[in-house]
Amino acid sequence: MHQEITLRKVQEIMSKYYLQRDLERGLYATFTWLIEEIGELAESILNQNKKAQEEEIADVLAWLASLANLLSIDLEKAFKQKYLNPQPP
């Protein structure tokens, strides 16, 4: 059975399981983890490893959600504001 997942749900999951740890780690260290995961994603792309790409994409999303939690940014709201109603150039 597949469950519908929204960006808000992703952020809630990360908050439920990891917010305390993220708070203890701090904003800059959490940001550094996100950058590390982006590096791992880049490596999986260069190696053309589809399984690793899927795992690293998930990790990047998870760490982005953790960072958004620390910054008190609603990831889904921010995405919608930026990309669903784009302003003309």
C-alpha cells in the first residue's frame, strides 16, 4: 500500500524523528550534512548508479526538510509561492 506524501508530511516526519538531534547539531552543521548528501548525489549521478541516485535524492530531501525545520520555513508553502505562481521576469 502506497501512502500519499506531501512536502509538508516529509517535513513533519523529519521533525518527529530528528528535530531534537538537529537542534543539538545546530543550523550550520545540519547545512553541512545537506551539502555532503548533495555531494553523494553528484557521485551517484557520475557513476550512473540508479539505486544510489534514488537513495541520495531521498537523503537530500530529508536533510532539506530538516534544515527548513530549523529555519522555521514551511517547505511546501515556500515551494508553492515560488513555483506555482511565478512572477514574470
